[in-house]
Amino acid sequence: MQAEFRAPKRRARVYEEYEAPLPVNQSPGERRDLRAEILNQHVIVCHPEDINRIYSQGYFGKGVLSRARPDHSISDQWEQHEGVMLPLISQARYDELLQWAGFTLSAQGLDKDSVSQTLERLSQQVEMEAVRGKIGGEENGQREEDEKEEEPETDAGAGPHAKRSLMEGEEPETDAGAGPHAKRSLMEGEDEPKSRGSCRMEHQHLSPEHDTGSDSDSGSDPDSLVPGPGFVLVVSDSEECKGVRTVRRSPLSLTEYLQLSLEEAFFLVYSLGCLSVYLHQEPLSILQLWRKFRSMRPDFVSSFAAYQHFRSKGWIPKLGGGAKYGVDLMLYRKGPPFYHASYSVVIERVDDEFRGHGLRQFSWRSLAALSRITANVSKELMFCYIIYPADLSEAELDSPVCLSRLKVQEVIVNRWVSSRERAEQDDI
């Protein structure tokens, strides 16, 4: 008997609109693969356009600096200052950033005097003429780059799609879809064209001249107000100058990336065919990626089978959020911004006779404790059994083709309350 899904609890405040989930609806001429890289045993997406598309159309991954949506910046408050939008931070927060910058400089081998001089130079007040000059210089440089990109050398018979491919450093695409042919070429190990440069994992780095301004202007008119690059508006908290605002250079650049779980990354590559994962600047085929993820996680096959199963049913599985509840993943309807998680899911590998080979062994006491925790947070506990056939060999598990032989069985565990049972019997 299949598990009966109940209506989830809707969030009281919803601040965003629901978009169509992946695969991204693109016209044949505009289709391109999104890009991610394996860095330090994690799958990271660095390109801002790819980050927005992957997260907003399916809620895959989380920000490396944020709890969920990758929108973390140096400050959540922005203020107009003489026609320029600048992030607003307190003096204490700015001193903390300076301290972090000092630690970073010391780790790079600089002596104390050099660190002190650099921090003193960074913390000096900046005139607005310098800020506007920085903005104007960037706009002129960007305009020159755009003009260079407008007329790439192409063949006489090449159309606009070929021009776009050359602009992005790709070969002109001939296949519009991400169908079985594209999937087969990845399985055979063929290289995919590189669409964008690689990303460097630098969450916090010194940037006295680096631009850290966000593209967001808090709802202001972008034609009249532009964000200041690499500058912050510091509010003094001293008694003499309380509330006085001064413009300073930002000591650190906080770069937000999107971190995908192994299951999310492989689902985007294998099931949707819209992501390319790179390792050491080389794209990995589906077979190479499968083996890489299996070497990183011994339970990856079972975990991905469960993830793909719930995705196919229209649920949004999140694997990172289940750790605080003692489970493997949480199930959301539509996405975390709209509903609270409905189910806490434990993934178990079993054979045809439901004999377990899981990484954890439940006793009646531990199972009762897990069930009580799940009920206290208004969720239901679900066991997702991944059934392996007896004749499935280890060689077959070395390829994602083995997924077609696995079966999935859902079981919901409810805590029996005797008083509630008696009340129901009395009503009858």
C-alpha cells in the first residue's frame, strides 16, 4: 500500500512568486547548459545567471553564505547617499570587517606594520567624487567590452545563434534538445564545450579596489540611482557623532555562490540534461560523474534513487535540512518559501525480503524518539525503502543504468496515542 500524502502547512508570509520548475523553458536557439564545478568535495555554481535560474526554477541548492536563497551581501540595508545607493552598516560591523581583513593579510605573510598601514588606508573616508569616478570608469569600460563583443568574426553564412556561441566561447550548437542523444554523448565521455570561465572559491578576500556593489537597489529607480562599487556607508555609533554617515571602502568582498548537493547536481545533469559539472577545468561525462559521486558518498546510489523518486512526484526534496531532525531529507510542496516541510524522510537500503543494509540501525527506543521529534515539529515520519534486487552486482552499480532496476517503497510511521484512540471510539 502506498503512502498517503497529506496537505502541507502553508507559510503565513510569502514574499515571492512561484516560477515553472526546471527544465528551463528555452527556445532552441537560446539553449545552453548551466555550469558547476567540483571544489573541495562540493558542487558549486558561480555564474550569477546560472545561480538565479537553478534556484528560482526548482529550488536546487542553497547559498554558501545564506540559509537558503543565495542572496547574501555585505549588508541587507541600502541607502541613497548623494544620488548613489550604498550598503549601510554600523561602525561596529565595519570594525569587525577590518579585523577579518587583518587576519587575512596576516595569513598571507604580511608583517604587523604592513597590515596596520593597509587597514588604516582602507578605513579612510572616501569623497563622493571618487565614488562617482569609479562608477563612471566602470561604465565606460563595460561599454567598450560590449562594443567589442557586438561584432565577433563569424562566417558569412552564420546566423545570430552562431554569433552568440562565439561570444560565449562555445561551439555553435546543432542539437536543440537535451534528449537521449545528448545524454548518450555524456555517457560515452565526450567533452562538452566550455560556456564560461571557471569559478574561484573565494568567500572572503581582500578587495580595496574590488567592486562589491550589489545589483539590487531596494526598489529604487535604477536609472537615477546606481550602487557604489566597493564602498559602504558607515553609521557612527559614538556619542559625539552618533548617526553621522561616512563613505568608506569595503575591506572584504563577500561573494555568494550556490552549493548543490551531490543528488541535486546529478539530477540536473542526468535527469534534466541542463547542467555540466567540471573538475579541474574539464567537463565530466555522466559515467565519470556517477563514479566520482559514489567515491565521495558510499550511500549515493540509494540517496539519489530516493531523490529522483520524490522529484518525479512533484515534491522538492532538501537533503541538508534533515540533519537537525535526525533524518536524511525533508519534503516540501512547491518549495521552502511557500510551505513548511511536510515529511521527514529516512532512506533505507533493503533487499527483496526487506532485510536492511543501511548505515544506521534503529531500535524501538530510537525509532520512538525520532517519531516524537518529528511530531513535535508538525511533520510526519516517512521511511523510504530502496529495494535492491538480489542479482544486482557491484559492476552494475558502477553505472546509473542500475537505477532502472531499483524499486522504491514508502512507509509512513505514526505514533499511536491511546487517549486519542479512545476518544475516536467514543465518537463512533
